[in-house]
Amino acid sequence: MIRGDSRALLFALGILLVIGGGAGYGAYTLGTRLGETRSELASTTAAKTSVATELARTRADNEQLSAQLAEQVQKNLTLGTQVDQIASTVTTLTKLSQTDKELLQKYSRVYFLNENYIPSSLSEIDPLYQLDPSRHLQIHSKVKPFLENMLTDASDAGVPIVALSGYRSFAEQKTLKSSYTVTYGSGSNRFSADQGYSEHQLGTAVDLTTKSIAGTSLAFATSPAGIWLDANAYKYGFILSYPKGNTYYQYEPWHWRFIGVALATKLHDTAQHFYDLPQRDMDTYLVSIFD
Ligand SMILES: [Zn+2]
């Protein structure tokens, strides 16, 4: 009985050992697997961190590249603008170098036009607009279209205007001057009169009248033609050099000088006289005088 019991006990012990061993082995295997999984997880996390770091670095690189690209694009734009500006400056300078600086010069008792001065090009005023076509009056070739447009429009407005005098050479003026000296005498008046002569030698000044007045007369100012001219001449680039009440020369409602549409319009809009404006302000309009 004891023997039998011992056997049974041994058997049970054996079973327990097997179970225990199995369980131990199972626990061991599970532990190993868990360890492996943990390690895998750790390496996956490490890999993830590494990918994230790489991604962040790539993003930073991209941002830097984008910034560099934007900077380069901006540089190119700036360069393009600078090239445009330089081209525009060169065009302006070329135009300016080809424009006669005397055209907007104020003449005074201290500043005269050189006696050898001749305009770059002269053309005859359309005989239709000359008081006496046999005189073949001339004007600066580039002023001619402005003058003739103005006189055509005056005619269309029912107030025909004709030219009495245009370009005068120094020699022609000398003859006139001596006759004027007799009229005005010597001294300041004689000096002042030289201003008007200079403008005629320039080729951009004309004396205007009507066929009925037919001369340089104050009556022109109050005639319908004179009134029309006073209101519209600036649109064609002409101004009255010696307006009523000016302090530099006698009033000459017949003497009109071409100074360009932009400057004439500015003077008209601000109610200023040509001779009142500083020379440096005038010079800024030189480049666009024939526009
Ligand atoms: Zn004149």
C-alpha cells in the first residue's frame, strides 16, 4: 500500500516537475519574446526618431533653399528694374544731349543768345498763316506743327490768326535794334528789348496778329483772336513771354514763345509767368519740350 502510494506520489511529483518545467520554459520563452519585442520596439522607435530627424532636416533644407530661391528671384527682379532704370536714364540723357539747351533759356540783360547762334533746323510757316506770304517767315522745324495746329484751330474757331514775324537772324535783328533804339532810346529799355530779339533768333518765337490789325498792336489783346489765343495757346505749347503787368519787359500781347505743352500747361494751371520761374525748374522740362 505504502509502495503503491509512493509510486503514485512519485508519479505525481514527476507530473508536477514536467508541468513546472514546462511552465518555466514557457515563462522563459515568453520573457525572451517580450525582450525581443521590446528591443524591436525600441529599434523601431529609434528608427522613427531618426526618420523624423531626417524629415525635419530635409524640411529645414527645403526652407533654406526656398529662401535662397526667393532671394535670388528678388535679386533678379531688382537687377531687371535697375537695367530698366539705366536704359531709361540713357534714353533721357541721349534725348537731352540732342535737345538745344537754349530753347528754355530765359534771356535777360545779363544772359544773351550768342550772335552766332542758328537754330538746328528752320522751316517756312505755311503761307496760309502768314500776314504777308512774300516774306517767307521761318520757324524752328519742330515748332512748326505746334504753331500750325494752333492757327488751324483758331481759324476753325472763327478767329483766324496770322504770323507777322518768326525767326530773325542776328544780322536782321541788328537792323531792327537800331530802329528800336531810336524809338526807345538807350539805357535799360534798350537792354530789355534785347530779350525779345533773342527769342526771335532762337526760332521758337512768333509775333501774331489778325489780317485786320495787321501789325504789333495792343488792340490784338482785346480782339476775339487775342482772347482765344490767351485761353488756348498753352495747349499747343505757347506762352506770352511778356504778359500784362510783368516786371521784366514791356507788355507784348503779340509775342508768343514755344516752350512745350507740359511747361506751358504748368504755367497756365498755376497762373505763373515764364520769366518768373527759376531756370533750374525750366530745365527739367527740356527733355519733353517737343512731346
Ligand atoms: Zn516778338
